[in-house]
Amino acid sequence: MRILITGAAGFLGSHLTDRFLADGYHVIGMDNLITGSLDNIAHLEDEPRFEFVRHDVTQFIDVKGDLDGVLHFASPASPVDYLELPIQTLKVGSLGTHNALGLSLAKGARFLLASTSEVYGDPLVHPQPETYWGNVNPIGPRGVYDEAKRFAEAMTSAYHRFHGVDTRIVRIFNTYGPRMRPGDGRVVSNFIVQALLGQGLTVYGDGSQSRSFCYVSDEVEGIFRLFHANGHDPVNIGNPDEYTIGELAERIQAVLDPDAGVKYLPLPTDDPKVRKPDITRARTILGWEPLVSLQDGLSDTIAYFRSLHERNPLSPPPVITEAAEE
Ligand code: UDP
């Protein structure tokens, strides 16, 4: 079996590549490296079943030979990145998805779209089941990611209905773990890096907004199972254990530096107030549920960032300064 993973040098793409290689697959990893890093796939240099192609998937994708699967994971995914790369984010979700679907159609390959909990926007239904249509501001700063992914889901569904492509859609909720970039800008890496540097943890708003954090090994297992399961409807893959951002800060402080203070910054525009997946569908269809607790996942992730810091002192991570206009 031979598959293409776009975004293979990214955080999730590289872990997914490892998972498929472990199962005997041949993997072509594609990435333009705007947010991905070759460090994430450096350990595969001598792996004969892995091939890396540097390519921007918003341009026509040419792959020689047969393909059994295309997994479209290329996209900036941190709010810091997609606020800085709005046009690229829109293009990779729209043109990139179109190209990846066209390739699937041409090769007769199964297609899996990496979608997101951001399709639910700032949700008015809590927790979020797949049947909820969402509450997204199309013209807000986050709209570039949310609407690109919503378009990508629409395009994927149209290729299934109109062309009969064998599609899957995973809605990925907040995921963390080793290989996140120290400068990623998302909350788990920001808080850990800030605590390692002895700096105040930057809490946006009053920290009462919630998220539900899934450890990367659980996320990847869910996606791997979804790829092999039947059905074309979207499936939430995430951990339903919900925490406020204030609680997350306290947990990371308790492990790393109880004296690390908190620095309050304005809540960014359209930052969702709550988020928690309803994973009934994943439990039923995939027999999947997350196994790693926040405590264990954080301890592995902290160990990872600590080792990076010991090798090469980390810089303070980026924060979002653009806030909602009153
Ligand atoms: N957040 C924060 N401080 C940071 C980074 C993020 O308080 O330095 C908050 C952010 O406002 C959001 C939550 O943490 O409510 C998760 O943000 P993240 O960027 O990780 O991902 P999101 O779920 O918003 O896509």
C-alpha cells in the first residue's frame, strides 16, 4: 500500500507518517516547509519506504505510480500562523484540497481530509457533535482557517457524491505533544516554553475559555482507524476532558514553576469560549477513545521541550496581540 501525506513535515503529519510506516505502508511525504520542519522527519532519512517531496500543494500535484490513499494534512494550524499567513491558509484549504482530491480521483485512491473543530466556530452547542453546523464569522481574522476548512469539507463531500471518491473527514480537536514547535504559538507549547524560561504565562482574556486537549498518540490512532473504517461523514477525534485555560496554566505552573506568574493579554477576536468534542461517533464507528491523561501527556511534552531547551536555549514564544475591537 502506497499513500501520500501532505503536510508530512508538520506536527501531526509527521506522527501520522510514523504510524503508517509502522503498519508497513510506503509513504510519500509532501510539504512546502512554511510551517513544517525537516527535523520532524529527520529520523526517516534511511527509511526505504519513505520518500520526501518538497512541494506546495496549492500547485498541481504530480505523483508517479499508484496511490492507495491521499491524506491532506497540509495547512498552517496555529492561530498565530494563520493570522500571519491568511492567503496561504485559504489557498491550501481550497486549492490544495482541490488538487489533493483531483489526485485521489485520478489514482482511485481513498482520500482523508484533516478538518478541524474550528468548523464549529464559537459554538452555541456544547459539547459539539458532528451534526452541529457551527457558528463561524466568515470575515473575522480566524475565518481564513475556519472557512477554508469548511470549504474543504464541502469540496470533499462533492468529490464523494459527484465523482464517487472514497472520502473520510476527520475533525481534529486541540492536539499537543512532542514535535510541536516551541514557537508554534498555541497554548500548550506557549505555556510550557514560558514556564521553562521563568516567564509569566500569557493567558488571553480572563482564562475562563475552555479547550479539551488530546495527546498526539491518541489523535493519530483515531485518524489511522478512521482511514481504515467505512463511512464518509465527518468524525470528531479529540479528548472530551475539558479545562479552562486558567486551569491549564495552573497545571503547567505546578509541574514546572509554581512561582511563574500569569500575564493577562486581551482575548483575540472570535476566540471560541468553549470547545469539547462529542466523541460518540468515534466510539461507535472506530471503537476509539483517548487513553492518555492530561497529566501524562503534559509530562511527555514538557520533557520534550526541556530537552530542546537544554540543547539550544529557547526564545519566548509568539503571542497574539490583535484583540477584539470593543
Ligand atoms: N491562549 C492563551 N495564551 C496563549 C495562547 C493561547 O491564553 O499564549 C488561549 C487562546 O485564547 C485560546 C486557547 O488558549 O482560548 C487555545 O488557543 P490555541 O492557540 O492553542 O488554539 P485554538 O483552540 O484557539 O485554535
